[in-house]
Amino acid sequence: MRKQLYTFLLLALTFLLAACASEETKSSKASSNSNDLVVRIGIQGSGGLFGKAKEDRLFEEAFESHGAKVEWVEFQSGPPMTEAIASNKLDIAGLGNMPVITAQAANIPFKIISQTLEGKKNVGVIVQSSSGITTLEELKGKKIAVGKGTNAYDFILRSFDKLNINPDEVELINLNPDEAQAAFDSGGVDAWAIWEPYLTINTLAEKGTIIADGESVGLLSPSYTIARSKFTEEHPELVVTYLKTLNKLLAWETANEAEAVERYAKERNLPVALMEQTRQRSKSINILVEEAIIQEHQKTADFQYKQGTIRQKIDVSEVFDNRFYKEAVK
């Protein structure tokens, strides 16, 4: 009888300890998840719309309610962003169409969750104002600065194709924006395929003249918000929170246009008039990706595959995911 009682008490104690340990483990995991989760957001350059967000801690406060922190990571262009996503060092980023295509072709796991630029005037080609060059056809034999793998790279190649210009007749020089600006200023290159605000900065400073953009050539270079696939699977609520917060940020910008423009101009030490023109050419949006944009994106991917820029043919519809945006605007 004593032996049975002893056995019973021993089993009861074992179960009690196991239950306590299990609860402690759950508590520990929840605490760890709450305290250690960091949402890494990639942006191109400092200041601007996201500079306002950082100053007001808009995203930090939004994510705090989910027990998450925010880490801002700055880049000069899109390709390094997709590399960071591939190595699990970035969760959300805003970038152009070409890096997105290259990333999908490289089997980097991500989802496109919204469109952030319309794409008609945000990318173009500028030449030295004193060059006398007025058309893309006149660039034959010239040096053109462009970041390989960027949306400007896609734009220059597709523009040449549309105008029956052989890319071998020009010299494309792979430079990031800072390097390209220096080369353009010194006359080291004859033209520069680039995006805003560099187009407007150089034209209003009378350094350069825009000879082509998406509107004049008839090509779109939209930008998107992308998120690492595993992040969307594990934290869908944070993806929705990001989009909701971005919408609030854009609502502030729309309601305070003059203040926003003055702020952005001061950050870059530029005239307000220049910043106003930049925003006319390239105003941030955050919208659902429509079927027409997806089809245009597919055309871009098919073209780059034909050119040999990407090594495999891709179905771009596989990376577009509007679920998060639909949830964000409910």
C-alpha cells in the first residue's frame, strides 16, 4: 500500500513538474518573440517620406503594439536590397521593377505587396546640357552611366529595343548614383540613365537635359514594396501593419503638401521649386497592384530573359500578393 502511494505521489509530482516546465517554456518563447522580434525595413537614402516617419517614430509605435521593434537599413539602389532579403537580413523594402525581376529569376523568396510609384516619369536619361544631344539615337558611340540591375538599366535597354538601337553601339558603364553623379559632373560620361530626384536635380541646376523618360518613350518603370516570403508567412499581421502605417504617412503628406515639400528640400539643401518638380515627376503612392501593371511587369521580365540579363523565364504572377493590401484598407 505504501509502495503504491509512493508511486502515485511520484507520478503526480512528475506530471506537475512537466506541466510547469511546459508553461515556463511557452512563456519564455512568447517573451523571447515579443522582445526579440525586429522588423528590418530597407529604404533608399535618408530623409524624405521615411525621414519624417523615423523622426515621428510612426512605424516604431505601430509595431510596438505587436511586440516588435524597427531597424532601418539604408541602400543606394534596389539590387543590394534583394541580396539582403536573400540572406535574411531584410524583411521589407521599396524598390524598382528590375531588381524585383532579377531577384525572382535568382529564386530569392519574396512577395510584392503594393505598388509605390506609377512609373511614367520617375526614370529617364539625361545628357550634358552643352552636348547638343536631343535623342537616344544620338547616343551611339557615347558613354552612358547606369546601375546594372536597376530599373534605369531596364529602362535604357527597353528604350533602345523599342527604337531599334543596338546596345553594342554604346558603352554602358556600371556606376551607383554617387559615382555616376561625379562622373556626370566631370564629363566622364556623356549620359546618365537614372531615377528621381537625380533627374530634376541635374536639370534645374542646368547641368543636364532629359532626353527620354517613361512617358516620352511609352514605357513604365513602377516601383513596389516587397517583403521576404518567410516574414509574410510568420508575421502576416506585421505586413498589414506596415502597409497601414505607410498609408497614414502618405495621408499626412497629402494633407500637408507645402510643409512636406519644404521639409524634403531642406533635407537635401535644394530649392523648394526643385523639390516641387521632383514630386510632380515621382510622387509616392501605396496602392493595390492592378492586373495591367502585372502584365507590363511580365513583358519586362520576358524582355530581360530574351536579352540574357536573367537566366530563366519567370511567371511574375507568382510573386504578386495583394492579400495584405486588401486587409490593410478594410
